[in-house]
Amino acid sequence: MHFSDLKVKQFAKLSTQNSVLSTHRLSLITATGLTTIVVVLCAHLAVANLDKRSIGEDIFRNRCAVCHGLDGSGDTTLGKKLKIPDLRSEKVQRLTDDDLIKVVTDGMGQMPSFKKKLSRDSIYQVIGHIRKLKQD
């Protein structure tokens, strides 16, 4: 079964409301059938999930989580060995942004400096993510 360009455009309009995919991209789909639509929907969902994660969270996952854990608890093998503080704790959350920026930039104890590894903007993004980890 093949879909006409009109049906594809109608489907695209319905399936891309409030998303980053545009009808223009989906209009590139020509009568190739249901398989193409399924592939496009899967791609659409993957892009939507990436949008929900912040840049700071991505950096944290790649650079910090090995020690601090995804949740910031420090409950990892390295975190326990190094006695890393819980980033969600009131003690850490009470630190000013400038204090946290200094720790990430210059390092502290056995934590390495990220001065040469992350841009200042990336460090701000990470601090923003750390603030979201706050315990309730």
C-alpha cells in the first residue's frame, strides 16, 4: 500500500505538532509506504527525548557520573572509595554558584580540574544540572 503525498502531509501535520520535526522534512517522504512512516516516527521520538535532557545533564553524564553517579549521590564504586559528597545534599546545595564553579574549574581534593576540558559555558550548564539534583 502506498500513501499519497497529501496523506503523508496530513499525517506529518498530526504527528509533528509541538515537535522539532517539520512538515517540510516529512514532505520529503514520497509514496514509500508505512515502513517509512514508522521509521520517521521512531526518529521523531528519539529527537523529542534528546530535547528533554539538558546540555548540563549530558555533560554531567559523560564527565561526572562515573564518580558522582547519575543522581549525584556519589553512590558509585569510585564515589564510595573517594568519599564523594552527595551533590543533592543541603550542604552542597547551599554553596553559591561561584563556589561550585570554582570546584568544577579548579578541582578539589582528588577531583580533577575541568578548566581545560570544559568551556565556562559548559561549566555553567553543569552547575544548573547540579541544582536540579537537589533533594526534596
